[in-house]
Amino acid sequence: MSKPIRPTHEINITGFNSIYYLELGKNFYHTPEKHDFWEMAYVDSGKTIAVMNDVSYPLVQGQVVFHRPGELHSHYSNHKDPSDLFIVCFSCSSRAMSFFEQKIFMLEKNSRKILSLFFDEAENALGRLKNRYRDNSALSFNNSKFGAPQLMECYFVEFLFSLIRSEDKSIKSINRTNTIAKVAENALVDEINDYLAENLHKQITLQNLCSHFNLSKSYICRIYKEYTSSSIIKHLSSIKIKAAKQLLRQDDMNISQIADKLGYSSIHNFTRSFKNETGVSPSEYKKRL
């Protein structure tokens, strides 16, 4: 009788930390975070943006990204499309996991099927999955169906193997090269400008922008200055005054109403900004018309 041979475990999942299925609005974002376990984010529908090491990467339906332990990351919606995200946080110290660092995968048919089987067993094991991002409650298999936790592990490992074996065309490397960084940074500047234009009626500060885009103040100011040769605050003031000129020409509102509509804290601040930008006060500009 030959002795049994134990299979080699190339990937060994030591536990699941959290599993979410999030139905997100178009303005969702969360502040940057890092933790000592792996996180997988799969875009089940819509579009979202992943931020890693201060560089943003757009993700579309069918794509998945992994965040290694200790990696500072965040996700936010593109302010146009709602999205559904399937998040799996898990612990694994296997060396094979290095394959998943700094890559975006477009799931092929086989990988999608395996992930779907994992999702079904996760529901069998846990019941309804967490649907709120800030739900930090511990997972429990107390009421799971027979065999569901083990099947979860089997399907998830099989899913990881399917990605390692997937074709190169389905894998996008996201190492921070100069080209990728410039494309991402240029896209960020466009997003900032769109956000400013869509929120002229608000009192926007640099801290607001940093919180909205989950980026540091020094980084966001440096990138904006590098690509526009202007500061964010100066650009915001310029487009606010441009809008104020249009409103003054329409003659439908008085100066106080215009100041309020454009998010100025007082008519005094509006008048001062208008004069700094144009050389004349709003009332003088209106008389010249």
C-alpha cells in the first residue's frame, strides 16, 4: 500500500475578516484606510475609482482589484454612475499572493462563475451580507448551512487560482510608471474642475476637496498647479466671478442674491472677490452694462 500524499497548498486562506455587497450612490467615497489583511474589490455594476498611493484608477463593471496588507487605499464613485461593489477582506500570508499586487483584472467567464459560486456560499454561511461600508461587526458562521464555510474557502481559493492562470490580456498592471501617473493625475485635475463647476453654489475649501477626493492637501495642490499653472482657489474664484457676471447681465437678481447663490459667506466677501478679479465692484460693473 502506498502512503497518501498531501496536496501542496499554494494559497492558504487563514480567515475571512469582512464581506460586503454595497449598493452605492454616485457620490460615495470613504477616507483612505489601511489594514493588516487583503482586500478584494469587484465592480459588479456601474463604475468606481480606486485610489492607491495617491493615484486614482478607474474601474468598470467586471473588473477586480486587490489591496495588499498595509496598502493605503480608498474607493469613490465618479459622481455620475451608481455602482455595486463586492468586497472581500481576508487573511493570507502565502507567497503566491504577491501576484495580485498592483494589478487590475477583467474577469473572464470562468472566473465570474467561480466568484458567483463563492458569493452564494457566503450567503449560505453568513446569511445576508453586510450592506453598509461602516458596518464593522464580526463575521459569524453560527447559523451557516452545512459545509458552507468550507465551500466558501474552496471557491475563493479556486477564484484566485483562476486569476493567476488567466490570459495576459485580462490583466492590467498598475505599477506607478510616469505614463500611468500622468494619465491618472490629468484625470484627477479634470475631476476637480468638474466638481468645482457643479458646486459653485457651495462654500468650497481645500479641506472639502481633500475629503471629497480622499487625497492629501499637499498632493492635490501640487498636481493641480503642475497641470494648470494655477491654484485651485484662484480657479474657483475665477469661475465664480464669471458666473456672477452672467447673473448680473441677466438682471434677474440683486447683488445680495447673487452672492448668496454663488456660496459667498457675505456680500462683503463677494464684492471684494469681484473687485480683485475685475478691478470694479459688482454695482459698478452693473452700471457699465
